[in-house]
Amino acid sequence: MSTLIVQKNLIVDNYHIMCGETGVKVIPMLKGNAYGLGDVEIARALYDAGVKMFSVSRLEEAMRLHEALPDVEILLLTPYSTEKAANIITDIDITAAVGSYDSAVLLNGVAAKKDKKCRVHIAFDTGMGRSGFLPQEVEKAIQAAKYLTNLTVCGCFSHFSNCFGKSKKDVALQLEQFLKCTSALKSAGIDPGMCHIANSNASLLYPETRLNAVRTGSALLGRVGVKTKAPLKRVGALQCEICDTHWLPAGHNIGYGNTMKTKKALKIAVIPTGYADGLYVCKAKDTFRFRDVLRYGFQDFKYLFGSGKMYCKIKGKKARILGRIGFCNVVADISNIDCNAGDIAEFSINPMYVNTNVPRAYV
Ligand SMILES: *Cc1c(COP(=O)(O)O)cnc(C)c1O
């Protein structure tokens, strides 16, 4: 059976590294069950390190976090426009994103009925095309902030749609739009509060996007998609017991597609993990589609010429993975490693891809 090892201390280290790197408030983003790590566990580890504010994407994530850590501020970044959501938000005092005048009116009304003030961050859609006031609707946001007295504006935010290191122009444009919105609020006498737009990539690549705070998800996992000098540490390792070891003769195939033939006799370990657990699914290909056949071919090509080699760790040593990854089986070369069935093979893996039924172990 496979287990996802989650190194909580590395997440806390990455949090501190991001604080040092950005010099502003770092708001951990714990969406998608904290990118597969387990949101409550990760929130607790960060809470113990002094973090008092978290952001999430869904209402149910906010509810779960509130139940586990009732005294932290939870910023729900997706604007919800239903009365049901407004009721929950005001019941448990979540900081809500407000992205339209109508939903602001609704939330304000629900809060008023309970004689409560609801903390909100105003969402601006500067290019993502989801929710949020459009920059040309900033006047509506101003009206909402001015006249809906059961809402307390504590912040303003937006989100980059194309921030992968290759499109500085798109980032600059969205930032400019956002700053125009917050300036308009200020000119109307409204304090925009905490202004934030940067995710991990933006905050690492473009210092000017850091503003008052950054929302950090993937950097906490040490798995950002851009080049950075920040010494982030990779979180997440899939461990699986080797189920069998034996020698194969020279000239023998390993795995589907007959892409790997042993040049000499090899000792192999069979490890019962694979795509089914999420292993290398980012590289997995659906061979039934033509373009994937092409990509598969490219992967095999890279594999042959060395750049696509994959490894796992067994007894502290690097063991090369042989042939294609299978759905439930992986084969590794252990010719030079003294190990047996029952020993552990470890794979570095992005927790985001690890199947939810793989148990998590927190270390
Ligand atoms: C996912 C997300 C983030 C964090 O993004 P990372 O790139 O993982 O740091 C920040 N803000 C919003 C609105 C998000 O959806």
C-alpha cells in the first residue's frame, strides 16, 4: 500500500522563506484540501507557527477550517451569491469576497438581520473572467462600500490569469487595472484595506505585485512552476513497499509499449504503485488520443536520450525507474542496491496529484 508522507516542518519552513522573500504578509492558500496535503493538518501546523489568517476557495473548506481553528481569520476568496452561503458566512464570521453589487446587498441584508458586521474583501475581475467587479464597474463597488453598513471592507483583491513566467505584459496589465480600482476607492474616501493580487509565482517573479499581502499556495509545497532563487523545499513523498525483487536476463523487455530492453542482466524491484495513486500522472498520457500518442512518443524519446529518466529512492539510494510507469506497478533497477521485498521505495510527488484514497502520514 502507498502512503503520502507530508513533511509539515518543510511547509512551515517554506512559509518563513516566503515571508522573508516577499517582505509582506503571507496568506496561506489552502484550497483543494491544501493541494492534497490535508487542509486542517496544514492549517494547524502553520497556526502553531503563528499564522492567524488563511484563505480558501470553497465555502465547505472555510467551514471545515473554522471548525478546527475557530479563532483564525478565514478569507473565502470565491464570491458566493446565494442566501444559504451568506447565512453560513455570517454565522461563523468568515471574511467573504464580494464581487457584485447584488451579492453585496444580499450579504449586507443577511448580516443586518443578525445584527452583525461582515468583514469583506472586494474582488475585482481584472482579467480572470470569473467573479468580481469589472474595473469599469468600480463605481458599484464604491457604492456598496459606502452604503451597505453591515459590511466592513477590510481588503481588495484580484487574481492573475497568466502568470507562468512568460507573460510579464499580462501581469503588468492586470496589476495596473487593479491599482486603478483601489485608487478609485481611495479617491471616494474608502479605505481599500489590505490589497493583494499575487499568487506564489507572481510574488516570486514580480516584486511590484506584492502590495500589502500575497496569497501563497504552491510555494508552501515548494513546487512552483517558475525559476526562483528562493530556497523552497519540496513537500510530499509517496512511499510504497516493494512487493518483489528478482533478476531479469539481458535483452528482456520491461513494461508496456516495449520501450525498454535490458542491456545486461538487471535486478529489479516491483513496486505496487503507479498512475492509480497519482504517480507521474502529470506525465501520464492517454494513449487513445492521437496527440497523446505523439506526446508519449516524445516521452519515450526523451527517455532514450536520458533527459526523461525517473528515479525513486530505496535505502537512501537512487534507483532508476525502468520502462513506462504502469497503472498499478512500477519497476526499478536495484542491481546496485541491497534491498528486499518489504523495503520502502520513495517517490517525490506533487501531492496535488495523489489520489484522495491514499492515506496521508504527517511527519
Ligand atoms: C490558487 C490561488 C492562489 C494561490 O496560487 P499559488 O500559485 O498556488 O500560490 C491565490 N489566489 C487565488 C484566488 C487562488 O485561486
